[in-house]
Amino acid sequence: MSKSKGSDSSKTNEILVPTIEKSPASARGKVIVGEVSQEYFSGPIPPPSVMRQYEEILPGSAERILKMAENQSSHRISMESKIIPRQQRESTLGQIFGFILSLLLIGYGIYAMKEGHAWIGGIIVTVTLVSLAALFVVGRHKIKKDLDNKNSDSGAPID
């Protein structure tokens, strides 16, 4: 962590000088020094320095932490292997049912036009076709947005 000397020391003086002036005379000659440190990590496996500390405190704990991370990874892979095919099947079924519904609506609209209800049939066909076009546009936009988000999260270049 880098500090810029000018701004940090002036901020420190702005805080310390009024505090020292307000303190009782008996406490003014005493200096209290403190340091605050914060470390964090993300993910199931801590950095090597922390792993060493765990191992010093409880021998075998580093191995247990690694085993826990491996188990978690295996579980995630197992769940994804079940969920992804299910999502693909649901997506395919949704497309099939959507296609059938669209054909039925367009067929009904054409039937209504032939039976002398041109306005109603035209509205049904037009709304169905516009809805289909909107679904394709929104779907493409969502796919591109998801891909952009995934690329920006992974640090990979975005095309």
C-alpha cells in the first residue's frame, strides 16, 4: 500500500493537532502508537503464509483445507453437470412450445381473415410476428450482455 507523503501527513496533522490540544495536560507528554493492518483473500484456499500459520497452530489443517477445497470443487462440477443439461432441455422445450404456439396463432389469424374478420386476423398475425422478432432481438442482446459480463469477470479481452 503506497502513501503520498504530502496529503497523508497533512491529513494526519489536521486530525492529531486539535486532538492533542484538547487532551488533558497530564496526557500530553505521552505518546500512543498503534497500527492497524488488514488482510483478506477470496476463494477457498488461503495464501501460503496463512496456510503455514494454520499448519503451525494445528498440524494437518493445511491438508484439511485443501481437501475441503477439492470436495467443494468436485461438488460444484457435479451439480453443474446435472444443471446445465436440464437447462438446455428446458430451453429446447421452450423453443418447441413457442414455435407451436406461434404457428397456432398465425394459423388462427389467417383463419380469422378467411372467415371475414380481417382486422382481428391481421392484428393476431402482426402481434405474433412482432413478438417473435422482439424475442429474437432481446435474446441476442441478452446473450451478448451475458458474454460481455463473463469476459469482463474473467479478465479475458472482449471482442
